[in-house]
Amino acid sequence: MAVKAAPEFAISRMWTFEIVAIVCATFLFAGWVKGVVGLGLPTIALALLAATVGLKEAIALMLVPSMVTNVWQGLAGGAFMPLFRRLWLLLLMACLGTWIGVGILAQADSVLLTGLLGFMICGYAGISLVAPQIPPPGRWETVLSPAAGGIGGFVAGLTGSFIPGILYLQALGLSRDHLVQALGISFTVLTVALAAAFARQGLMTADLWLMSAVAVAPAALGMVLGQAVRRRLSEALFRRVFFSALLLLGAYLASRAFA
């Protein structure tokens, strides 16, 4: 597949004061949310940046902060090898799905894919608010894991969001600590796959890499501030507010794309 030229937006406008301020504010807030509830940095960053700088640029800017904040999460917890042995096929298929999805993203209309991201966020927020018990895969895990990984990776390649894979991991019945570590492992592997596929398609420029690296600082600061606030807030209440706001933001993205 031919390598596409880098997005004009990223080359001509990435370092304006307005864009730098938007990116830093977005990752400061997304890091704060992750610090409070332990998740949400990629989803918040994608939703806000897709509405301002564009979906392809949003995914590119998310890569370095997502990698930095998830490597530690994936290594901490004491169950890396057992989880990796259990999830390796899911992760392999997620990488393959991501590669295919990014190949389509490079050629597709970003507006329509932003609408798809909006629908995915609405569904994820709705499920999280209702909190139904997703049936565990049980004896079908060996079949469903690669399918869930492939579908989740494909969607991540199109939109930057691994929501189908997240919902599947939540259904595995892991303890809270092991689920957090499994999500960290999955996000780390997925971010590497996204970065490789974006580089292959010519969707990453030096400006995007550098701006993504700059975004690590506000994301880390936000996480520290969020962790300090966590002890003073009801996590259950904050999660309800967070997912309600995410539902509205997803609906806004979808309506913008399909209005």
C-alpha cells in the first residue's frame, strides 16, 4: 500500500499557540480523570481532540502519553506473565486488526470515522452507566479472545479506541488489580501497533511525534493531581458524572459527523 503524505494540518498549524494550548489542556484534563478513576485518558483525549484538531491527528497525539502512562500500569501488579499467557492471542489479533484498521483510516473520510468514534463512546458510556453483568466467555474464551482482539484492534485502527476489547476484558472476571494490569498490557501493545501502522501509512510527522511527547508532561501532572483528589471524592459519584459527560460528548461527535 502506498505511503500517504502527512496531514497538511499537522505540518502547517501544529505549533500555533492555540493548538499547543488545546493539546496541553486536553491531556491535563484527561490525565486528571485517569488519576481520579484509573481510566479514561485515551477516550477523553480522543473525544476532545477529534472535535478540535481532527481524528487522525488526535490518534497520533495520543500515542506517546498513552504509552508512557500504560507501561507502568502493565508491569505493576505481579501478574504480568500469567496475564500475558492468557491474553497473547487476543493481543496478537489486536495488532493485526489495528494494522488493517489504520490502512482503511489512511484512505477514509475522517468525518465519518469521527462519527463512528462518537457512537462507540456513547455505547461504552451507556453500558458503564447501566453497569450490566456482561456474561463471561467461560469455555469459549479460546475462541472469543482472538475474535475480541481482532475486532477491538480493527476499531482501534479506525478510531483510536479499543472499546470492544475493553468490554471483553471486563467480562473475564479478573480481580480489580489484575484487570487494571491487563488493560495496561493491552493498551501498551495496542499503542505500539498503532504507532507502527501510523508510521507505515505516513500519518506521523516529526511535528506530531514531538507534540505527542510534549503532551506527556500535562498528562502526568493531571494524573498526579487526580490521584491527590481521589481521596476526597466519592469515586462512584465521579464515575457517574464522568460517564454521563462522556455520553454527551460522544453524542456531540456523532451529531457533528452525521448532521
